[in-house]
Amino acid sequence: KNEVEQSPQNLTAQEGEFITINCSYSVGISALHWLQQHPGGGIVSLFMLSSGKKKHGRLIATINIQEKHSSLHITASHPRDSAVYICAVFSLEYGNKLVFGAGTILRVKS
Amino acid sequence: EPEVTQTPSHQVTQMGQEVILRCVPISNHLYFYWYRQILGQKVEFLVSFYNNEISEKSEIFDDQFSVERPDGSNFTLKIRSTKLEDSAMYFCASTLPRGEQFFGPGTRLTVL
């Protein structure tokens, strides 16, 4: 059973395209994290959100608590955005820990 | 900007040997975590640590694993007798209460 589902699993885009990655979860949460993992393996936190919308540069993250769904958008995508994007949720039902989605592999071609 | 550091970046060991993975969390953070990622799989929680004790652990974190914060700055993960299936990337993370998690760069453990 996957507590955190991401779609798509793989995504190839042309440079400049608008990209959307989706995340659905099954329990009430206190926070949702969007993370970026580069080919070298390191993980960087992009956003932590519990409601509404956050924007940082070309990245926008939204969350709908009632629908248990979040989206990560990348505007004007660039080859350097190529990475694995991971959704993870923090819920008291899971204890004091993050539960991770399987990740979305994004490749942006020039 | 403060960051979480981990050493070594890559550790190769023989099956049955003990390994210690080291992490230096961000200095004013209070919660500390170890995660692992087997190649090609998703990141999995191992253990969380707060106020000098384990607050949560997964079923992966059996008696072969232990954590310690020996000196108020380092946070270590010890695997007593490594198995082939322990080969993975191990990430340390730290956070303030209800805060964003800051991840270290990871230690790649290879068990031969």
C-alpha cells in the first residue's frame, strides 16, 4: 500500500515547457514537503506547506487539504531542472517521521 | 548558510563488519533523523531522535542498528554487523520543531 502516490513516474519535457507533478496522500497531514534529488544523490528541500500555495522563483507548490492533493509546478523549465522530485508527508498517523513518495524523474531537453 | 554534513561520503565494507556513519546536524536544530535509500527505490525512514533518545523507529531499525549523539554536535548511526542488503545511501536530516527538514549530502554504503 502506497501512502503517498506521485504522478507521473517519468516526465520528459522540452526546455521552456510548463511542468506539473502531482502528489496524493491518504491520511490527514500536518505538512507536505517537496524535495529535489539530483543525480549525485543529495536531497534538497524545495517547499514545506500545510495549506495554500508557495512560490520560489520558477517553482510553485500548491496543496488542497480537503482533496489530499498537492502539485508542484515548474514554469519555463530548463535542463538544469532535470532531477527526481519527491513528495513526502508528515502525519501524526505515521508517527514522528516523513513518509516518501516514489519520486518523479524529470528530464528537460534543450 | 548552515548545512547538515555527513562523513564519509562513501564507505565500502565487508559483510559482517561494523560501520559508523557520522552526521553533524545544524547547531540549533532539535530533531534528528536517519533515512536510507536503496538504489532505485524510494527514501525510507529509519529513526528519529529528540532530547537524547529515540522518538520513533521503523521496522528496518532492528537490533543491528543504533544511534547516538555523543558530544552534542555529532549524530551517528552504527550498524553492528553489516549485511549485503544494508547497501544503500544513508541520509541524515535535522529540523526545528514543525520545521523544514534539512538533509545532509548522504553516505553511500557498499557492503561486499
